[in-house]
Amino acid sequence: MAVLLLRLAAPLQAWGSSSKFIVRSTEREPTKSGVIGMIAAALGIQRNDDPQKLVPLTTLRFGVRDDKEGVLLKDFHTVQVPGEKHSEVSYRYYLSDAVFFVALESDDKSLLESIASALQKPVYPLYLGRKSCPPTLPIVLGVKDEDILTALKTEPYLYKNAHRKSVRISYEVTSGGAMVQDIPLSFSQLHRKHGWRMKREELLAVDSNPEHDAFSEL
């Protein structure tokens, strides 16, 4: 059992799961679909490639810890409608200044290592949910021999806040969770398709008086 550890941080992130057309919302944390899409880009998998190429990625067990939740930001865009004189306004939501710790678990450690290598030298540009959201570095924190829950609960926090009492984690389970339509079966723009997975959320207590390190953010 091994886990690939990732740091997803940027001035803006947007993790939509079901919104379309005029209002484009974002989830509170990275979606499995969005993270698998980023990994597929790093590996050079194109949208219209054989969907079977995604299978090794979609079978990875996925977990997230919200080390810094960020602030919900609302923006708007104007879109010119073909043949019309007026413009349509679309509203888009982002997470501003968020930092997430992501773990991907697999029995195939070599697969995780190949993903880690690809993320450090990606074939296509990487972004966090939308093309306007490039990530800050580093993304890859390493591959370790541990399970996903151990990683989420014991790995060092990526952002320290002396006033925060708890952090939220969410991770895939086979029972006892909520169903979400968040497994990418095809990224084709003509036949985009997502399957269902089950996730569970927990709150982890945080030491209310952590030792302050002035250089931790550098």
C-alpha cells in the first residue's frame, strides 16, 4: 500500500462538479474528476483518447484535507451570443488562496511514482479546475508506504493557523458515506461521462497553540 501526496495551492482554484451554462459553481475542495484530469494532462492523455486509458487513474483511492479553506470569490464574464447584439453574463465562482493536501492510494507503487514524475514534467499545462487557475509549486510532496487515512491524519499541515480548531478531511469509502458523481469515465467534450463514488467527511482537531515558525510560509 502506498500513497502519492500532493499540494494543491494557487491564488484561484475552481472545482466544479455539476454546474453548466450561466452559473459555474465550485465545490469546497478538489474533486477526484478534476485531479484525475490534471494527472491525465501531465501524462499526455487527450480528451478524445480511448477512455480505457483513464481506468488505472480512476481506480486510485482519493482523499483531501483542507489545510486552508480559502475564500469564496464570485466573478462574472460576458459572452457574445452569435447573431445577437447583446451579451450574456455568466457567473463563475472560485476559491481564493486555498491550500489542499491530496492523497491518492494504490497497491501499485510504481504507478504512483510514474504519476509523480509526470506531474513534475507534464506533457500539457496543469491547472486547478479551470485553465485560468495554474498551480503554485511544489505540487508533488512524494510517495510513501502508508494508507490514505494515515496520510490525511498524520502528515504535516501545509498551512498553520493558530486560531483554527479543526480541519476537514474527505476520503473514498466502500460504505457509510455519501454518493457523489465524481469519477471521470470520459473527458470527451461530445461524450463527457462521470460515474459515482462514495465519500466520507470527518473533522480533525488541531492543536490550538502550535509553535509558530515565521519561515514556514517561505
